[in-house]
Amino acid sequence: MDGHRDCNISFHPDETKKHKGICPKCKKPLVIGVMNRVIELSDRTEEEAKEHGQSRVPYTSLVPLVEILADTLQKGWATKTVQAVYHSLIAALGSEFHILLEVSLEDIEKASTKQIATAIDRVRKGNIFIKPGYDGEFGIVKVFANGDERGVARQQGLDLM
């Protein structure tokens, strides 16, 4: 997106146009993002693209399993706990892609917890929180926006690793 990191401003390109490319806080020019260029080069509006969605090449958006686990367990992806659960799931259910795309939620729950199965289900359905990046700030992808449905994985004994 377009934005200004110093002022914590992030705009969709349409909003940038309304502000004439100027940060409303400091009155300096906004840093123009990739989405602005995509819209500039496109031959149709976002609404027109959505209307003709059936002709679009199919794709699947995924979140890495280790990041799903980290968000669910509320720990860093490189922690021993997250890595242990990750390797346990791979050993029990197969490859990461197989787990993310094909393994039944029931089997995922049996091999881990209800919260992890719920998290994978949310990713499969696209029911995740995405905050786009802007002005050198990385975007954020979260399975649980404010702890929704996460429950407490520790109650299931996952913090013993």
C-alpha cells in the first residue's frame, strides 16, 4: 500500500488520490507502493476484475505451517515448542503441503490440538487477518486477529516441550 512510516499512515491507492499523495499528518509526500503501480497498469477496475473472477487462473493462498503454529501457540516460530510441534505433525501426517491442503481437520486435531486444527481451517478458508505493508514496513499475516478462537493451547500440554 501507499503510506508514510514515520506517521503510521497506510492508504489504499484510492485513499492516496483523495489526499493528493500527501500525508495528512506531516504534509510530506506519501511513499507510493506496489499496489498503486498495479492499479496504474491494470486495464480494469477492482470491481470489474471481481465480476470476471471465473476467468482468473486458480490459486491457493497459504501461510507456512510453522507460522500458523507460532500464532496459535503464541510463541516465536523458532522456539523449541513450535519446532517440536511442527516436526511432530510432519512425522505423523506427512508433508507440510499435505497437512495445509489435504489432511482432514479431525486427523490434524488428533495429532495436535483443536486450536491448531481450527487455525489450519481458518487458513484454508482465507479467514485470516492481513495488514498490508507500506513504506518499508513489512505486512502482517495473523491467523487470529485478537486471540479469536485461539483458546489456550497450553491447556492441552503443548508448553511442556
